[in-house]
Amino acid sequence: MMDQPYYVQFNVGDQEIGLDPNGHSKGMTGPLGYWHVDDIRTSLRELLDAGAEELQAITDVGGRLIASVKDADGNQIGLLQSR
């Protein structure tokens, strides 16, 4: 679906699978799932208020907003809001 230096996307049925080909330079050691949310700012704030640590601030990537956090157990969580 998309093949850019900053993002690769595959569509399988109704599922979108996006990959960051530069993830290792951002400290990623494996795949990061991104949860689709309606309001990324509210979702990010709720995770931070619950004790998560921000890994990536809200960033526009190809017309979509993404962010990521690490929860108290060390799990990385990605957020994605379509525009």
C-alpha cells in the first residue's frame, strides 16, 4: 500500500499493518503495535496519567498522528489517529 523511507504499509483485508523501517534508530528492538484511537491527545494523556512513560511525542507521519509510550510493566504501546 505504501513504501516510503519513513513508513511501509501492507493491507490484508480490512487490517492495516504499518512498519517503521528506521525503528532501531529510535530504540525499538522489535515490532510495535499501534492502536487506532479517535483522539490521540486524550488517549496519550490517559496513559501518561496512569504511569506510562512517553517514548515518542505525537508526530505527523504521512497524514496520520502517532505516539508511543512504555507502561509500568515495560510494554511499549503505540497510538495512531487517522485524519
